[in-house]
Amino acid sequence: MRVFVTGATGYVGFAVATALRRTGHDVYGLTRAAAKAPHLARQEIRPVIGDIGDPKSYADTAGACGGLDRAAFDASASGGTKDEAEVDALIEAGRLGA
């Protein structure tokens, strides 16, 4: 199954993404930093450069996946708004993928 994981370079997200990959899933991992993309690629996780607050940066990839996992977290002052945008985008991606 193709799975999209937000927060794929974080503590929880990376553990989830690598576990999914080890069990044979085709995993796409969202990361804000292009510098972290090789870290994902070494684990055969396909990096998606984007930001949870900007759904356009990952919506197409998420919509093409059969599984969606939300592991991202933004502790900044605007984090709540970004989290809301992320949840809305993943719900919409789930509808598109259905």
C-alpha cells in the first residue's frame, strides 16, 4: 500500500515511516527541510518537501496514497492553524483517494 506520513523526520513520524517501509509499504514522508530528504531516502522513504501549513505542497501526493498518517507537530504560535490546515488537507486527500 502507498502511505503518506506527515512529520516523517520527527521522532514518532520517522519510527512510523520506517516500520511501514520495513513491512513492505511504499512510504512517502513529508519534511519541511530539503536537507533531511537524504535521511528519508536512505530508509527507502520517498521524501516530500513541504509544510503542514501549506497543503498545496503535499496534497497531490497524499491524495494518491491509500494510507495517511499524521505525525507532524508544530509548536509555534501559528501551530494550531497549521495543524487545522493539515487535518483538513488529509481528510480531503482521503476523500480523493477513496
